[in-house]
Amino acid sequence: TECILEPLSLPESPGGVAAVESSPYVPCIFCKECYLLAEQNQLLKHMIIEHKLVIADVKLVADFRRYILYWKKRFAEQPITDFCSVIRTNSEAPLEEQDNYFLLCDVLPEDRLLREQLQQKRLREILEQQQRERYDISFHSMCMFCDQEFTGNRSVLLNHMAREHAFNIGLPDNIVNCYEFLAVLQEKLDNLQCLYCEKVFRDKNTLKDHMRKKQHRRINAKNKEYDKFYIINYLEFGKSWEEVQSEDDRELLDNLEEDWSDWEEHPVCAVCLFCEQQADTTEKLYLHMQKSHGFDFPKIKSEHGLNFYQQVKLVNFIRREIHHCRCYNCQEKFQSKGGLISHMEETEHITFLPARSTWDQPQYYFPTYENDTLLCTLSDSEDLITEDQSEDIPVVSEDISNLKALKQSSVLNQLL
């Protein structure tokens, strides 16, 4: 006789209640039909047509598979009417033409609690993932816009793309599942698809020209495909980033009468003039430039009496010179930015400005980088008064006793 040396297992439907957590399948709550997780809409359609079950606000369910498995177990224990509202269609028609549909929604306390628990569990998992990515130094990826390769921390690549290619997807600390995010973007570019308007082009050069000229070198914030890569979309149950932002805006409007003296502007990703460091306030950025590079922007602004437009020109001038790996004081050129910055810090060329005529030129009204957030934060200091400005400026009127002679000799004629 043959011996059975190991316990045998009958084949089990992947849609069974005992399905393992890692299964890629999601079962129907009522029968043995099952679908891939990616086919969620097909399962919902099946349950509506075959079993008359409607699940409200499915998009707010943090873990669809766990949600379905939970209710499959509960419906096996108690009648569906203990949990669901019954909606009768064609109530005025003959009985045979009427239908009863069952609505499962978070009005039911048990359903609400389940949704909140799933959301909290997902939030913990996402925050753990984000923490791992923040401190991961084994990151390795190519830039999507040039042949440069990056290793170390993900922030090095993201800062490079923001600074060198004007492609800014946000602060690294606001992003999660970065590898997957970059893979999604790279696949679109490989398919010759614009990241913003998502039109497809015939070749790579046409796509590059389109994204540059149309300023489409950015992602479309309205595309829900990207929501999973931003922490803000996981923080509050049932709320997208747009709803969170609109609530913040309403709060501001409601509190207009409050004291705004301690209000501080928070620009998005202002980048250092000399390295890849980013900061979410100008104060932090100025402090970084002073401590790390010896460049004291507020002091320079004050000493030189720079107004807003002169600050704009100075920033664009410095950006241009650093981009060309050229010292803005001695004009020496270097092979890399690292070599240039080392030279400028050692010689203290970074600390002092060249002659005003070098940088105070109309050409520097135009941004070196089209998404340079630092330019949006510049302002005239209210207490910035130089010696020349502090004195009363005399105004000499023209003698109007002889208007005919005045018309012939007026300085206004030089302007015509």
C-alpha cells in the first residue's frame, strides 16, 4: 500500500475567506467569483448586477481587499439586512418588476470604524515607508533629463532635477514610494508622452521642445495617479490634498480679523544659490547660505541698498555664473560646481560682490531658472534707508513765467 507522508491540501479558491494576505485576488462578498486587485471595478460591477450590493464611497476605502474580506466574513455570520439599507427600485411598478438593492456605507458605525482603522493602518505603513526612504543612502537612479547618475539619498536627484532642469515635483520629505513615482514618470517619457498635458509626440526632440516651450516640464496636479506618492493624501480620513488645501484657505478667510504679525510665508522649495540644499522659508535658506558658504544675503542687501529689482538681477546673475561653473569675482572657470564652490569659499570670492556694473544689467531681469522660487520671496526692506535716501531730495520747478520759451528749452523735449 502507498503511504501518505505529508498532509494533503485541497485546492482552495483564491476568493475564499481563508485567502492569504498576500494574494493578488479579491473575492466577491457573496460567491466564489474573484478578481485581481487591479480589476476592482469589475468586482464592484459583478456585485451590483448579481447580488444587488452597492458600496458607497469606495474611493475612500484605504485597503479595498481587507475591507471586502472583512464583510465577506460578517455577511456569512448575519443576514445582510442587519448591516445594509434596502433601496427598492420601481416601487410603483408591479411586484415582479421591483428590485431590492442593498447599500453598504459608513452611516453604519461598524463600517465607519472599519474604514477608519484601515486608514490608520495604511497611514502607519506609509509613514514607516517614508522614514525608510528619508534615511536611505542606497538610492540609485538616472536623471530623466540628462545622462547623469545619482547614488546616495533620493534628495540629491530630486534637487538636481529641480535646479538644473526646472522640474520640481516637491520637497523630498513630502514624497513617498519615490522609486515607483520616478518609474511612472520615466515610463511616460519613454512613451514620448508629455508629463503635464499627456499628449503623445512623434519623437524625443519634439517632446522636449514642447515641454520646454509650453512650460510643461511639470506634473499635472489634477492627475489622481500621482496622489499615492504624496504624504498629504494619507493624513486625513476621506480627504484628498485639494480638500485639505481648500479647508486651509477657508480657515484663513475665517480668521482675517486675527493678528497676522507672526505670519511667515512658506514658499515651496527655495533652492540655495550655491548647492542643492532646499528650504521651505527664506530665513532658513539665508541662514544656510551664511553658515555653509559664507554668503550673507541680508547683509549684502542692506550694505548695498538693493531694491527689489536689483536683488532679482543679483540672484539671476549669481545663478547664471554658478551654472557656467565660473567664479563671479575672478572669472576663473572650473570643470565642476564642486570645484568652483571650493575655490570661492577658500578665496572668500563668494563673500563679496563684483562691481555693480557687472551684474546690474537688464539681461538679468530674466530668470536663469524658470521655477526659481527664491525670486518670489524677495522684497524691499521697510527699514532699508541708505544715506542718500535719508536726505530730503530737493525738487526744482521750471520757471513758468514765459511759457513759450519754456516749451522750446524744457528738458521734456529731450524725452520726445
